[in-house]
Amino acid sequence: MIDTDAVEALSRRVLGPEYKALPPRSWGHTIESFLATSPRLSEFTTPVLTLDRARIASNISVMAEWTARAGVLLAPHGKTSMAPQLWKQQLDAGSWAITLATGWQVQAARAFGVERIVLANAEIDPVALTWIAAELDSHPTFEFYCWADSVATVHEMDRILSTQGERPVAVVVELGGPHGRTGARTTEEAISVARAIASSPRLTLAGVGGYEGALSHDRTDSGLAAVRTYLDNVATLHRALDAEGLYGGHAIVTAGGSAYQDLVVERLRSLTNGEGVPTDVVLRSGAYVVHDDGFYSQISPLTPARTDAPLMSAMHGWARTVSRPEPGLALLDAGKRDFPFDEGLPVPQSVRGTETLASGADITALNDQHAFLRLPAEDSGALPVGSVVRLGLSHPCTAFDKWRLIPVVDDADSDDPRVVDLVHTFF
């Protein structure tokens, strides 16, 4: 499912100052020769983002076992990390495919030999779609799925592919919802899209898909009801297309970010019971691979409050106190260019080499390269200049994209973790 040799070749890349936070002594080393020196995190400059090896392995195992018990397939969203090393771990654990968001991401994944890709988006860029058609023709084992939410999209794909390729492109009809993102807004519109796909000589109807996470941002009763209603509409659309005979011999129904995958199973799993066309339900959760200490730690069904086998946050930020300009305020050397902030600001957790921070410490703002850490009055003398703070982070999808090479540590809870790997990202 992925080219192991291509992934392992990443360890032979030469390090240099283009990779932020790496110690100067690493420059000129290959990754494998540098790691052979058993570097410690204290050797790296701040700010730095780290991943925890054991927690990643646990999260991948938790999700693989959860989907297997649920009777659904997993095509984790690779855009979360854009890290082939992590994709390989996910595929080795049984993931059915890798999901991506753009034509360029598909090209990057193919460079690492990913054999089954779900593009959770329409593809009407002429350059990208022409390349995909050629890739399908030249690699018979390559499986590719993309989306369409309008008849106009189908017609544009037909136009681009009119002189391209022999293998048809598999297309999933995308159903949206009120005030959501993309997706046909009604079942009737979606059926029209499916008919257009089925009648195209260049395309084949592969299934139904969508994204329920655009319709709710919490687990309130009203939020969960909105998600359930949407997923019921996805099931209704699938059954309508099946009844009309628009599918070939197999279909997929795909949904599921990292917030409501339990509801996807609850509302869609029955589609796999053998009635009608053979159908697989495919989850596309991606953030689970490192989880977080923010948004997903509250909303995911795989938290300690909701399961006995929870996910754990496997990403942390580390930042140094560089200024104490006034009582109760510490400025850290990390900002928007280093850590995610769109789904919540970083959360101070501990000070390296000391006890956990007193309650009440809070990051209230980020600039490009600074974090404003407010301290309670009774703790205003803490965090002297030079002290290093570990931060909990929120939203993996906007953490990875800020780092081209991410240190992996053996234990983020230890006083000075050992760096055991370096993960490449491709953004």
C-alpha cells in the first residue's frame, strides 16, 4: 500500500540549518547518523514541536481496533500530517486507504507509492486531473476516488478527460448540508449528479460521501441531532442510487472526521449488512494520529470520559521564557508561526525540570514569534528568564504544516526526552 523503500530513504537525507530547531551539531549528518548519537531534546533550540512515539503508536492501535470492531474501513486523512512516515504506520495497522485534499497532495502520496487514495474534494484542475488519468493508465494497481457535488463538476471532468486515459475515474457524489461546506444541498440535486456520473464514459459512480463536521462544532443535543440528520440523509441518498441501479458491483459510503466517527458508525453501519449493492462504510478521521490537548480532547468519542481505550495527545510545544517585562507576564519565544491557534491557544502544562505550573497560568495571545503567558499574582515570580515551558496544543491539522521536520521523543513526560526519530512533512 506504500513504498517502504521510499519512506525509509527519508532517514538518509542530510540535515542542515533549513530545518528549524535542530542543533547545529546535526548539520551535515544524515538523519540516521544523527539519531545514532542519541540526541536529547535539551539540545534542540526553542521553540520546537515534538511528537511522542509511544502515544502515536497507541493512538494508531486504538483507532485500528475501534474501526475493526465497528465493522467499517479507515482511510485516515493524510492532510493532517502530510507525513509519509506516519501514513506508513497507519497503513501497516490496517488502514484501507489514505485520504487527501488536493491534487498536489495526491501527487506527493504517489511519489511514496500510496496505492489507494481518496481525494475528499472535487478535482477539476486540468493539470492535476490529466496527471491522475495518466497515473491510472500506467499503474493498474492504483485505486483513486474523488468527489463531485454538481452536474457542472461532472461536465467539467468530462471535458478535461475527453482525450485522456482509458480507465474511468471513480467519483463519489458529495452530499452537503445547510450552511455547510461543499456538497449538493438536497438529495434530489445529488441524484442528478449521480446520474450524470453514471452516464459518463470517462467516470464511474463509486458511492456517496460527505463531511458531517461542517454542521456542528460541539456535542450539545442540537449539534448531535444535526449530525445524525445529515448522516441519515447520506444513507437515504445511497439507498436511492442503489434502487435506481446507478452503481456497478460495489459502493463506498464515506464520512467521518475525528469528532463524530461514533455517529457515523451509528447511522451508516447498517448499509454494510448485505442488502443491495455490496457496500463499505469508510471513515476518514485524521487528527486521531496525534490527537490533542484542545478541541479534539473535548469532542472526540475516544476520550477518557467516553471510552476505556482513549486517544492521548502525542504532540507538544516547547517554548522558552525570553522576557519578564512586568509582574504576572512572561513572554515565550513561540508564536503563530510555530504552533496552532485556530482552534484554541496553547495551554501551559509544565516547566522543564520542575513541578507542573500552578493553576491559573494561561496563554492569552500569540504574536508571530511570541506567546503571552499570564501568571496568577501568587505565582508572579515563577518562570525566570530561560525556563522552558511545555505546551499542550489544539488542532493537529494546523500544527504539522508549520514544521518541515518534527522531532519524535521517547517520552514527553520525562525530564529530558530522547529524540528517537525525525518526521518529514510535505506541505
